[in-house]
Amino acid sequence: MNIADIALSRHATKAFDPARKIPAELAGQIETLLRFSPSSTNAQPWHFFIADNDAGKARIAKAAQGAYGANEPKIRNASHVVVFCTRAAMDDAHLAAVLAQEARDGRLPTDEARANQHRGRSFYVNMHRFERRDAQHWMEKQVYLAVGTLLLGAGALGIDACPIEGFDQALLDEELGLRERGLTSAVIVALGYRSDDDFNAKLPKSRLPTEAVITRL
Ligand SMILES: Cc1cc2nc3c(=O)[nH]c(=O)nc-3n(C[C@H](O)[C@H](O)[C@H](O)COP(=O)(O)O)c2cc1C
């Protein structure tokens, strides 16, 4: 497998075939890509809602009306739709949960290792909470890493995808009860298989030239 071929062939899918579903085994791999996406200090400040049925997709599609209407059929016709959510706060309870998981997973064999890990993570978390005061922005950056991981991974699995920022965030937060769960929606990714109406599949890709975006030192 040449990873560059996947970067060159994947594209933002503009129309999905509603009859084609992602097989369960591949859907499981998608969940693994989400869960194992890297995040700064392994803080994992996210939650993913996945809809693989018409009722679930219809709830998400409510947020793609009016100015966002072009995205509604993508959400309805995709096989699976992922809503990427960011935590509203990086609180002590979440930090304790991450630390406990790392201990369960065998990464912190001694009390000293546990204390060091907590100290290191808290250093960065507190920097963003109290000094830079950009914790929300910092957490959302981590969420977007998971978007990138998913997009390339989907391409590798032969699954088409469309990332979607064009939706009514407040409406989706209300629909999914996100505020009550300490979450906010950040971005949606529709996944499935393109239909013949996917005009973007027929267009050449366009990117700025190498020299405009890469400087060799
Ligand atoms: C964060 C993000 C949000 C996007 N939102 C939308 C969207 O709301 N609707 C849409 O059709 N495409 C959306 N796109 C697709 C981009 O327009 C597309 O990725 C870009 O033009 C590059 O084309 P390519 O992905 O086909 O290579 C989004 C892409 C990203 C990364």
C-alpha cells in the first residue's frame, strides 16, 4: 500500500449511494480509528456519536437545513454518520478517569509512574486552563486530529467520506442533549460509498504547489 495514493484518491464525497452500507467489520475498524486517535497528553477530550440507521441519521440531519441544506442528503444517504464532540471542560473527574484507564491498561506499574503521569498531564492541562485560557480551543484541536485520522483511514479501507462543518451547531447540541452531557458538537463526518451523482469524484484534486506549503530547512 502506498499511503500517498490514498491521500490522492480520497475526496470529499458530495453524494452517497443510500443502498450501500459499510460492512460491520469495517465499521468496527472505523470505531478503532476514532478511539485510538492520538491526543495531546492522551487527554482524549472527545465523544463520538455514530448513526448507522435512518432514525439516527434523521436526528443529525435536522441540523443541516436552510443555509446548510446542501449537506442534508449527504447525512441521510451516508451509511454511517459520526458526530465529533468536544468536552465542554477538561475537569478533574475526566483527568482522573484517563489516569485510571492508563493504570488499568498497564502503563503505570508503580505509584511513582502514576504520580509522574498525572503531574505531566496536569502541567499542560493547567497551562491551557489558567495561563493561556484556551482549553476549549486546545481540546477541539485534538478532536480535529481524530477527523484527520478517520478521513485517511476511511480512504485506506475503501470507504468514501465527507467532513461537514456546515451544520447548525446549537441545534445539533440541543437535539443530542449535549449540554447535559458536558459536550459540544464540533464536526460531522458522513461515511459510505459514493453515488453516480458525486460530481467531486470526477473532478481533479486541487492543492497549492509544494513550494507554497513546504519549506525545506
Ligand atoms: C473540517 C472540514 C469541514 C468541511 N465541511 C464541509 C461541508 O460542510 N460540506 C462539504 O460538502 N464539504 C466540506 N468539507 C470538504 C472540503 O471542502 C474538502 O475537504 C476540500 O475542498 C478538499 O477537497 P478533498 O477533500 O476532496 O481533497 C470540509 C472539509 C473539512 C476538512
